[in-house]
Amino acid sequence: MLLAIGALAAQAALPAPFVAGRPWNDGQIASLRARLDRALRLPALRGAHVGLLAVDTQRGTPLYAREDDAEFAPASTFKLLAGSAALRYLEPGFRFVTSVSAGGTIAGGTLEGNLYLHGGGDAHLSAADLHSAAAALYQSGIRRVEGALITDASHDDAERYPAGWSWDDLPYGYAAVVCALELEEGIVHVYVTPGSAAGAPVSLRVEPASTAFVIENRATTGTAGSADSTDIERPWDSPLTIRVTGSYPAGASESDDLAASVPDPQRYAGDVFRDALNAAGVSVAGAVREGGPSQSGTTQSGTTLWRHESSPLPQLLAEFWLPSDNLMGELILKELGIVRAGEPGTYANGIALEREYLRWAGIDPATVSIADGSGLSVYDRITPRDLVTILQSDWNGPSRASVVAALPETGVRGTLQTLLPAGVLDGKVFAKTGSMRHTRALAGFVATPAHGPVTFSLLVNDWLGDDGANNSALTRAQGAILAAFLEADSP
């Protein structure tokens, strides 16, 4: 199927910097293979399980294959599956929608009933958005809500984590709790400032403030020039606690964001929204509690007071792939579940639709193990051939330009902006990256000047060099592998 797709390449204009180029001849392919063989023997890859498949994107000509039908943990290259399936099954103008609605009549500035905050799966809903919602209610004349503030996350089911996520990832923002009503990508922003002297407690700046969790400060001030060892813990015996530990050097400026995942995104959003309403001059008499329109007899559509839309699908793809946003991957997967079987979105239904996508693309679903939408699960598996087939399908489909624009680009944007050594590869590689312990992955397109685009998948598993020096050696090896496509221009 891979060669057939290549032979039927779309005739649309190629997005910059790709050119049509000339076909690879036998001598050039032999030269390329020799270069790749040498690069794959570099010491940084010793002992690792490496798979590589590369084809001429436009013509489908095989250029190189090693372990191309073997199963690998893909890390975040797995996001190509969720994003590409979304392009097929969601409308081009699709947006995640968050709204506020009234569950009663409004008279004399008072809502005689409950106020509803409906989550629609938008990972990027912000505290600023909720303040805009509160201001909109005030400007509409509402000053008091006699009922409760109800948070509605019924768009998706209540499964907060997919199978196979590591427990020690859960305190961090890249493993945020999955919920249809998110806020600030499921994290609270925590910044550290040293105390007045070594041994003193540090100061914490927390934004936005919320009673949905407890910040426990156990971090101390280290000596001047010492290493920053601050970290986040989520103790199992205190599920609503976010604990800050370690030390922060005396005299240092405020830290970067520790980006702690919040234990309960739905409660977090409701708490922050209530604070925003109070700040805007809208009081709420009742409590903040979970629920949904079905529990009140109202509907979201009939009494909408405020509506917020995410970016449209092509831009969502860039917001997903460029920074490698795990939470978006999970919410997109559940959205695919809604396409297949209606609300609520579930992992099971989303995975079922992804399997339909694989069949449509010419991939045997039995060659892919799907546990999540982000690639963070240790249960995910895919072959280099399958990733290349997904990319070929994207290239030959109507969204080629959007796909290329949404992929990280070497030296320019996203997770490839600084990953690989600067120089010859800058602006030439458009690829999804993937990184987990013992796993490094790249899959995408190389823009060769003589032969046009090359579609490739490079998966490295069982790699033991996770420290800084060995990691640098591996990125140099990855760079040498990709540079081989640019260097093998003559027989």
C-alpha cells in the first residue's frame, strides 16, 4: 500500500521549501545507504534497538529500510496518528467550545437558578478566558446568581488517565489529568523565589490561586551558586496536595514555572471562575459543584450567556504537534470517540475510530498497539512502516500544507528548533519528535534540494544514554542520519 500511495501522489503545489526534484537513481540510492549504514554504527546507538524507513515521498521509491516492520515504543511520534485521524474525521472548521449558560430566568439583574460552566475539551482554556466570561455576564446586567455554579464536564467520560502512564509522571504538567473541563492546560503555575539566607524557606508565587488544591512548601534556600533542585510531588495519601520540595539558590532570580498538574481540573476551573465572577461584581449564592444540563432540565444551547471557541483544526494541529502537547492528544482522542459514538467521549471509542483510520490508510491495525493519544503510555507500539504510511497519507491528502506547517522544523520552530545540531539541517527537516526514558524518535519529511521530499521514520528504543552527555551524542547521531539524505546527491 505504501508504494501505491506514493505513486498516486497529489499534484498540488509543494509547500516551501520542498521542490519536486529528480528521481533517485541506483547509484545515488547506494551512496545514501552506505552513508546511513555508517551513521547507524555510531557509538551513541550501540546496544539500542533502531528502526529506520525512508522513501521518496512523491514516487514511493524505497530508499532505506532497517527493522521497518518491527514494533517500537513511539513516544510522541504517536501524536501523528491522533492528529492525522482528526484531519480525516473532524470538520476543517472544528473548534473546541466552552460555554456558560443559565439554568433559570433572569430578572432585575438576578439569575433565579443555577449558572453552568460547560467544558468542551479545550486544553487551552485560560484563567483570562474565565475572567472574560465573568465580565460578559456583568456587562449583560447579571449581578447575582441565586443558585449554584455547576461545572459540567459531561462532554467526555470521567476516565482521568489512559492505561500505561507512569505514576511518577503524574505530578507534572506533561501528564495532566484528562477532563473535558480543563484550565491552563491542567496545571497551576508555581514560581520560586529564594529566602533571605541559606536554610530559609523559599517564597512561592502561585497563579491562579485556587482552593481546589493545597500548596505545601517544603523547599528551602540553598547556598549562593548551588544547584536548583526544586521539584513537585503529589503525595498519594493527600490527593489534593501539591508539594514543592528541594532547594533554590540564594540570590537567584525567580524560577521558571514548575507547572504542577492539578489534581482535579473540573474543581479548579469552577473555583477560578467563581473568583472571577466575584471580582467582576457577580455574586453566587450557592456552592460550586459538579453536574450537567441533564440534571437541571436546562440545555446548553437554549440559554447560552457566553461562548469561547478554540483555534480551528489546522491551528489546533500546530498547537498539538509543535510543542508536543500530551493533554491535547488525549482530548483529541476522546473527541474522535464522540465522532464515532456520540457523547461522552471515551478512550475506547476514540481508539476504535483510530483503528478505522489505520485501515483506511492501508495499515493493518494489528501492527499498532494504541493506549492513548499522546504516546506517553508504555503500552503504545507502532512500526516505522506504519508511521511512514501515515505521513504519506497526509502528504497525498488535502491537508498537506497544514500538516507541514504544523510539524516542528529544524532550527526554526517547535521541538526541533534547538534539538539537532545547528547548520545544514536548519529549515530542511519537518518532523514530529518523541522522547521518553530509553526512547528517542523522529518521523516526518526531509527537504532534499536535488530529489525533493523524503518521508522517514527513525525510532530508537532500549537506549541507555539518558544523561546529558550521551543525549548530546545521540542528537548528533540523529543529525548525521538526517544529513545523509542531503549529502547523497551524486552517485
